[in-house]
Amino acid sequence: MLLLVGCASPRNQAPVEVRPTAPTAAAKPASAPEAAKPASSPASAPADTRSPTYTVKPGDTLMRIALESGQAWRDIARWNGMDNPNVIEVGQVLRVMPPAAETAASTKPVTAPKIETKPLDGSTKPPAPAASGVPAASTVAPAVPAKDNDDDVQWAWPAAGPVATPFDESRNKGLAITGKAGDPVYAAADGRVVYAGSGLRGYGNLVIVKHNATYLTAYAHNQTLLVKEDQVVRKGQKIAEMGSSDAERVQLHFEVRRQGKPIDPSKLLPAR
């Protein structure tokens, strides 16, 4: 068996992989009232077609397997009782779906707790916003209902810059959003950070946020990471600063993965 060993860093990076060099309807007459219609039910989550197991192939890392299966790498390590998650073997069969006991809990969306602020003087006026060089999240990433109703995820743009490269399933698995080094990168929806580090080749300094059992988002090539693993974040919260790590220019590579499969983020994000 070939052992694939990655080096864990003090920042809890996942193992570094080694790969070879790659018409409006007409109005009805007033005399004909329309019969009452039953209320429509909310859209349900898509059927999960992922295989519950994965067989390790040459060049795989646990971080890569986790991204492709839409899971947190620490969860996969736990489900498989791995003493050392930095070592996997070619041909090894890994559980990449939660045990039945965890499935029900994992289908609930992750929502950060709301923080209520009250004036110290007992007045009913809301406190004035604190001065800051960072625009409020509501200004940069307004709350807009998701275009895709699966699991009721509310989406917002992760950065303010223009899209330089659109989604292409075969060549670009996300959006390349340009900007200046240090520009803020925001969480696109409420969720929990399942990875923050630089252990996945081609992504540079990377943050991955899991929103529920269906969706996760990835934010790559950052200059600085401002969150850590297992931290709960809210939509519009600054989680990183844009950079060019493992890239030829300053940009944010933003991915949305649905059950581990990359999908076009522009189909979910609000118009701007």
C-alpha cells in the first residue's frame, strides 16, 4: 500500500497533496371568481445522491476528499476513527456521509446567534454605529432571499469587485472576483467554518464554510484569514482579506458546492 502523508502545521492545515504536473396571463372577468388554491409548500432539499463511501485514489488527500464530498475533513476523520488524519492509503474505503444518528441534526441550517445591543442609559433610541473603516455588512451584502429555495439559505456576494472569470464546470469551478490586496472578503451566508488554512494545493490561503447538509462555500487566494475552524459566522461577516496566494493576481476564487458538486454561484447570488 502506498502511504500518502501530509505535513500538519501549527495552524491545523489539512495535508498537502502531491499530484503529477495539471407571458403575463390575460385578466379574468370579474364575474368569474377564481377558486381558492391550497398554499404551496416550501421547496424541499434536493435528494442526496452522494455515495456514503469513497475509495482513496493516488494523489488524494483528506482535505480534497472532504471538499469533493461536501463535508468537513474533521468529520470524515471522526466517522472513520482515524488516529492520524494526515495518513490515508490508496484503496482505503472511507465513510464520507454521517452515520444515521447524525443525519437528522446535520440537515438543519447553521445559524449564528443574534446579538442584542441595548443602550446603557435606558433610552429607547438605538445606539449610534461605531466608526469603522469597514462598511457595515448590510451595506456591502444586503439580506436578499435566495433564488434557490433549497434549505432556505440566504445568499449575498462575498466581495464587492467585478467578476473577471465566470463559472465554467470544466475549467473554473467558481467565480474569480477581482479587487485590491487587503479588500474584505465576506461570508456569503450563515454557517460554520470547517477549514481555514493553506493545505489544499491551488487554493492558497483558503476558508471553507459549511452552511447546512447541502451547501458549502470556499474562499481562496486570500492574503489574510480572519476566522478559525469551527467558528460560527454570519452572512456579511468579514472572514478574510483578498490576496494572491497561490494565484497570479489578486483575486477571490469563490465556489459554491451543492452536495460536494461545484455549481454556478451567480445562479444563487442576488443581482447587483
